[in-house]
Amino acid sequence: MSNKNIVNPYEVKGKVDYNGLIHEFGLEKIDEKVLNRIQNHTRDLHQMLKRGIIFAHRDLNWILDEYEKGNKFFLYTGCGPSGPIHLGHLQMWYFTKWLQDKFDCELYFQFTDDEKFLYKNLSYEEIQKWTEENMLDVIAIGFNPKKTHFIIDTKHAGLLYPEAIKIAKKITFSTIKSSFGFTDSNNIGSIFYTSMQAVPAILPSVLKKKNVPCLIPLGVDQDPHFRIARDVFPKLGFYKPAILHKLMFPSLTGMNNVMSSSKGSVLITARDSPSEVKKKINKYAFSGGQATMEEHKKKGGNPEIDVSFQYLKHFFEESDERLNQLEKDYTSGKISTGEMKYYTIEKINQFLKEHQKRRESAKSKISKYFLKY
Amino acid sequence: MSNKNIVNPYEVKGKVDYNGLIHEFGLEKIDEKVLNRIQNHTRDLHQMLKRGIIFAHRDLNWILDEYEKGNKFFLYTGCGPSGPIHLGHLQMWYFTKWLQDKFDCELYFQFTDDEKFLYKNLSYEEIQKWTEENMLDVIAIGFNPKKTHFIIDTKHAGLLYPEAIKIAKKITFSTIKSSFGFTDSNNIGSIFYTSMQAVPAILPSVLKKKNVPCLIPLGVDQDPHFRIARDVFPKLGFYKPAILHKLMFPSLTGMNNVMSSSKGSVLITARDSPSEVKKKINKYAFSGGQATMEEHKKKGGNPEIDVSFQYLKHFFEESDERLNQLEKDYTSGKISTGEMKYYTIEKINQFLKEHQKRRESAKSKISKYFLKY
């Protein structure tokens, strides 16, 4: 275990070994069989499912069993508001919208402003500003407004805290230490916090006074929170939530890092202008191509490490046919890194243009999304 | 430091060395000078002040300075609802009422139902039942209903939690370990909890958006919570609260233990009938007298260790003259332990009769006392 992955909500170190993670975390791989089960209900499959970007799960078969028995699940995902929304967030949430549309689900969307305040060197006011900002992007995703409920931890604390202490009573600091790599120097709010993140997974069950199945789509770094929560919930009489695990979204500078606001790395944000996107991709996106054009034409490029191609694969190219063609042509050297970048810039900008348009009209809608109770 | 006192909210071990505690905790002794300052405003002095039952303080001179400048303080005290109210609670709260009456103060009264749930082997529902029960006793004390505000941690979490995380961000687990004797096996709710207990000391300042001085009368075992909080508040721009420290109320079985619902010891509760009080005092109250009546008449008794006398001294005998006479007569052997018990039973029963009468009409008033915000 000397090569153990460091993948938790507070640290993702180096190149993630996803197969190792499946073993370490005890996840199930997304396979043909479970994809077929999903497709029975959704007709088509989202590109992230087909391409293994959603690569693992917990209890997905159980949640489909329940669904097929007429016991509908709700979705729960969230946002840690400490900076601008970037492509990694958008990818996760547009996939969540696809799930909501296909399964016609309620969605509980948590803004973990307490978490970000407790973990970041930012003031309470700065975090509140980012929470407002980020809510606009979440609204712009286009979730069903009648079935989407925002939970803002500090604003909904009256609802969350009484449930969080029931969870917290069953979690020792030893567990937190081993799950998140904490020490005695961590602040006591950050130590408690995982109980607050657990609550939305049972909140509809609490409010409706009957058990409702929950499906959580998340970036795999968030799994440790729910690994702990899943141990606790049955002791309190609740279902364990099912989980869908997404690969980490790659950093511009290469596949060995993840796009993250925590790392001071270059982000492509939801509010970037077309020229900013162009500049960032052209300047930073790691190339899988050869040193010279001639060499590239002769030997071809490596799409596995070409960040532009990977962005298309992870999310921005919906057509499998087109993606396969790009892969073939890049591998053979028929198309250059420059051409790959050009195409990727076009795809991202086209996507952001629509997103930004919807974002403009989001402000007046915020309070409509707040969970009422 | 091998004889270090173990005195914290979660453990009070053996006979407390109060002078040692003043040194260890860094408290100031209640002396003539500060008593005179109080008396300037209150005309008379409560028996607990005159007799050194309120034995120490923090920053009482500061709070009187502010008061004399016209900057009124508010009072903050509380109740951990996990069992019946006993004489130790009543003593603390009737003294608090005296302070409220004399200084015409607002009082914030916290019910720490989250704390008790997190620390005790009791269900959430049992704790809620005790909270309701205990509120009746607090109302029966007779606090000014226009100036008394109940804070129930789980019900007011929407107000408390956003402030608690600001405090929690500045407290490490190391601090908690050394203050409360915790280990990695403590649950993460109990580790966070001290931040919730800190909030009422700044809540009026938060709500009024200006600093308001706070005075906290408490049993000295609660001091560690506020020793931590006092370190944090100035970093957040708030005053440190002043504190009045009460001796622990003695157990029936002797001065080497304290009356506490945690210890499974025999309690005299606020709801005991006259015959229950009589039975408990007669059966359990440790006697400072001699083995036989004859010996007692010859050698006299020791009021320092006679629990009945100590109950009178700690609270139930208001008249200093009468108390001094009892002390003299017991020391000389003129009155027996039986007579001392008889008198103590009368005094306690008389007191509880009035309390219980007021308690009967308390139920309909509960919600009026809840802090509105």
C-alpha cells in the first residue's frame, strides 16, 4: 500500500490510480450490465456514462431495483462556494441535470458555505459572496425549478444541525483522522463538518417521515464523506445512499493533476469570455503531440495525455462518432494539436455561451430555489 | 501539579481544592473590595456572595466599570437537560434571578439539549422530554418574563450555528483535549460543542450589531468552556464575558463529592415531595456529629463536614444571624445532627413548596420565553 492514493475532499495528490481507488474505497466498477439497466429507463446514455467518465458506483443496482418497484429516488449533489465555478463543476452538474430529466427526480443541492469558511483562509463575507455567485451558475444549469431545492448550510442550519448531531454522535475523531488525514491541529468546526454534509442524504426521509432512496453523483474525492455516513445511516434507521463516482476533471497543465480552485492552478471558469478560453487553452493545455509538425505527422500524437482531447472526451464532445474520428486522426498525426485546440475552444465557447445566457436571468430566481420547510 | 484538580463540565473528581482552582484557572478571588462595589448598586448582598459560595470571578471589576458608565450588561446562564432539576441548579438560578432583579438585566438562558444528547447515553426524544421538563423549573424561578430569553440549541440552531463556526474556526482539537480531557475516541459532535455554548455570550452583540457586556454566573466546572471562548472573542471583535464562579453544590453523602445527575448519586430534586426530602436528608445527609448523643454533647459536632448545615450555608438559610447561631450551637454540641436535619428539611420543603406552586402554572408560558429573532 505504499502507492496509496491520496484522494479526499481536502487533498488530491498527483496522478490518481482509479483502479486502485475502486479497490481501496470498495467501489463497484460501472460495467455493461449496469449501463444496460440504466438505458432501459433513459433510452440513450449520457456520454459520461458511455465513456467511463462516471467510472464507479455504490449500490446503483439497489437504487434501480427500488426505482423499478416504483420507489423513486431523489438526487443529492452540491457545491463548495469558495471561488468561481469551473469546467469540472459544470460537467458534474450538467450530468446531474441529465439524471434529473431522465428519472424525473427531486434534487437537493447543498451549498457548503460552512465547510469552505472552516477550511479556507477566506472571511465569512467572502464565502457568502461566492455562495451567491455560485448559485447563479447552478440555476443556469437549468434544473427543474419545481423539483430542485437549494440547501445553504448556514441558512438551513436550523434544519440541518439537529440531524447532524445524531450522525455526529456515531463518528469518532479517529475515523475522521483516518478518512481525511486530519491532526489535532485541525479546527473543531472542520472536524464536525462531515456530519453536516451527510444530512441532505436523509433529509427528505426526515421531512417525509419515511425512507426515500437517495442517489449522489459526485467527484470521487467526495466519497470519504459518504463512506463514513453510509456506516452511520443504518444505525439511525435510514437507507445508505447510492453513489455515482466521476473521474476528477483534468487540469489544463496535464493529466497528472486535477482542475481545482484550491490549488491556485489555471481554471477555465463558467464566466470566461471566448477570448479568455482561447488564450488559456492555447497557452496552457498540455499537448499530446510531437515536438515538431513534421514529427507529429510522422509519429502521430497521444490523445491519452492531450488535455484538449481529454476535455472533449470528458464532456464537451457529445458525439461518439466525432470523438472517435478525432482520436484516430490525432493518433495518426492527421490532425495537429493546434487543430485539436481550435476545435476544443469552439466546443467550450459554444457551451459557455448558452450557459452564460441562462445565467443572466438567474439572479431574480434565487430565492425560489431555497428549500422551504 | 500531581494534585491537580479534575474539574471540567464532564468530570469533577473527588474533593475540589478551590484555592488551587483559582490558581490553576487564573481566577480572581471574590474579596471585600469587589463585594463593596456590588453592594453600592444592590444595597444588600445575596447570602451566596457574603458567604463565599460565589467564590471567584473573571473581570467583574470591568463589568462594574461599564455598568457605572451606563453600559448595561446582560446575564447568560444555562441548563443541560438530561435529568431532573436538583438543588444545585436551583441555587445557581435563584442567585441569577437576584442578579437580574438587582441590575434589571436581560437574561439569555441556554438549554444545551445538543450537548446532553451528544454526551449522554440518552435518545434524542428523552433529551427533548427533559428539556420541556426543565423549562418548567426555570420558569418557576420567576425570572422577569419581559427580559428573559430561552435559547434551545437544537431549536435555535439557525441562529447559533453560523456564529458557532466563526468561533470553532479558531479552536483546535489540541485545545479541546487539554481543556476537557478528550481523546480521539470522542464523538465529533462533542468536540465541536463548546462553540455552541460560547455563542450566547456574544449573541446580543451580534443581534444588536454593537458590543454588549456579558456576565455569566456558573458552577466552576463550566469555566473551561468560557476560558476557551474568552481567548477567541477578542479575535472576532467581541468583549470577553465576565464570570462569577460558584462552589459546586455538595452531594448528600459528603463534602468530598458534588450533587450531580451524572453520577447516579442521590439527588434532592425540584419536584421532591416533603416526605421524599425528609427521607433523603434523614437517610443520606452526612453527619458532622459524634458517634453517640452523649459524646456529641461533650465534644460537639463539625459543621464543616455536616451536609445539612452546609446546605443551609450554601443557600437555604437566608439569615446570617440564624446561620451563625446554628454553627455555634452545633460546634458546642448544644444541637444534635437530628435537630440540624429537622431544621434543614423544614427550610428546603418550605422553599420547594413555593417553587412547585409557581411551576404548576409554568406550562402555558413556555413559548413566551423563547428567544424571538
